[in-house]
Amino acid sequence: MNTIIQGQLDRVEAALNTLTASIESYNPSVPAAVDLLAADDQLQQGVKLHASSISNLLISIQLANIKQITPTSSASGAQSKNKSSKPSPPSLYSPRPAKVSFPPPRLRFPTIPAMCPSPNCWSTLET
């Protein structure tokens, strides 16, 4: 993968040098500019491909780690038959405790005195 990215970087460098040389000679080359844009697009595609490759590698490593931590069904059956003295490692998929719901507090909204001239505005807002 690194050789592909390096080849694309070399192409961008060559296209940039060609365009720079044409500009230095006071004769800007449109095909050189188009070639630079094409080389840059190709480099961006290569970088995206490299990023997705690394992402897939990290996912496969995480899955391998999960498979090592969680026991398989046959291994868990063997553990229950053996009743070894070693405690089993905690599972990543242990059930979560139930959520405790509290009653919502009664909200009191402050009022601006100009909006509520009567003294019992609070009592009307609380209900």
C-alpha cells in the first residue's frame, strides 16, 4: 500500500515540477495544470483507499480481541462441568442494570415583572 501512495506522490511531484517549469518560462501549460489536477485526484483516491484499509485492519483486530475475551459456547459448557477454582473473566456483554427513573422536578420559570404585574404569577405557572 505504501508503494502505491509513494508512486502517486511521485506523479504529483512530477506534474507540479512540469507546471512550475512552464510558469517559470512565462508560458503556462494548460495540459500540465490538468495533469496536476488528475494526479491530485488519484492521490486523494489512494489516501481514501489506504484509510479504509487501515480502518478494516483495526476492526479485525478488535474482533479478534473480543473473540479472545468472550468464551465460546463449548468452552463455557466445559467450564461449568469442570467447576474450576479460577473465576471466569467478566464478559463484555454483561447485562446493564435497569435505569432508575425519578419523577421530574416541578419547574418554576422566572418572570419579568413587566410581563407579570400581579403578585400571584408564580401560582399560575406552577400548575
